[in-house]
Amino acid sequence: MRVAIAGGALVLVLVLVGAEAAQAAPRPLQLKEKCISRAERRGIVRFTTADRVHLISVVFGRGPKAVVLAHQGGGAAGPTLCSWVPYARSLARAGYRVLAFDHRGYGSSSKPSRADRLFRIDADVAAAVAVLRGRGATGVVIGGASLGGAAVVGAAARIRPAVQGVFTLGSPQGFGSIDALAAARSLQVPALFTAAVDDDPFDDDARALFDACTSVDRRLEIFPGSRHGAPMLRDPQAKAVLDAWIAAHLRL
């Protein structure tokens, strides 16, 4: 606070300093997950969605061909970008640039200010694609596990320019306000739907999404086992299928 004299009257002037000034500019998000190495932390990228939710991500690798990975909501892999780290590293070694992020309300990302926006995770995917394109990516494939699968299908139906493809691992037919089944009916980009045969009901969800999809380039793969989401890629057969599909649609 500062005191001033104006026209013979005592005027109090409040000066915004210290802690009050800090409140005006929120601190940048900090990545709390321990799955990211010290070297990989140089790839931390913070970004904001169209509805003003602040998210945090890690970019692995370099190059113009890129992959966005949207995580699942739980299970053995956990509900953060950590569930994708082993595969993100593998894709980076293969020559892709990969962005794995924490959805709104998960991990180290922030929550939306309004409760009705909590499940708009398709907006998280759209913002992640914009980040990669803004950094020079000329081709982008988006993939999601479980709820992240619903997010990428919902986003793929409306992102313009269109992405080069979308894939899911154990996606439900919908999540919150995202109707992935309806989005699949309007998909015009290449799509790969996968699930484990004993991961009920997600194997049936994969079949339903495949049946609804209107893309001329669509594919369904049901793998042995019961792993849900990203852990499906511990199966060499599943990983080989996904690797080949990404390579076919990004053409390094």
C-alpha cells in the first residue's frame, strides 16, 4: 500500500505486489509423474485447450511424422501418460515424434473450471494435434486406450484438416458426453479398432465401433488375452500390428 496526497485530500493507493501479484499469474503446471527420465523432461510441453483447460505433456523423438497418445482412466497401466511411455519410447526410436499427455483432471494436468467440461477429453486430443502441427508435424495419427479411445474417435471426426488416422485399444462406445459410436459413423479417416478377446465388454465395443465406422479404410483386430488398453502392446503380435498400421499411414 502507498499513501499519496491529491488536492489536499489523503488518498490510499493499493499496489499489487508479492503474493497478490503471484495470484494474477498461475504457476506453470509441474509434471509429477516419476516415469519420465531427467533427459525426457526436456520434452515437457504445456498447452491449453479451446475451452481453456491447462494440460501437460511430454514429447518424445523428432521428425515431421507424429503420433498423439491419449491415456486410459485406470487399470494396471494407471490413469496418466505413464501408461504410454514404453510405447512412446519405441515409436520415438522408430523415427516418429510422439506426444503423450495427461487428460484434464488426471495426473499433472488441471481440471476445468466448470463441471460440465470435465469429460470433454476429445478437446484435449484436438489441442494436442494443434501443438504438434504448430511445431511442424506434417502427418499426425491419434491413438487412445480405453477412455482415451473414445476421446480420439470423437476428436478424429471433427479435427480439420483431418488427421492421417485414428486407432483405439479397448475403447468403450462412449465416455461421459462423448458418443464415440456416433462419431465413428462420420469418420472419414483410416481407423483401427482393437481389443483383447477376454476384455469384456470392450471386445464387443471394438466390434460395434468397427461396424459403425464409415471410413473406406477401417480395420478390426481382436487379440488373445484379457489385457486392457495400453498393456495390450506387451503382446508382440498386437504391437507388431499397430507398428505396421502406423507405418502404413504415416509413411516415414
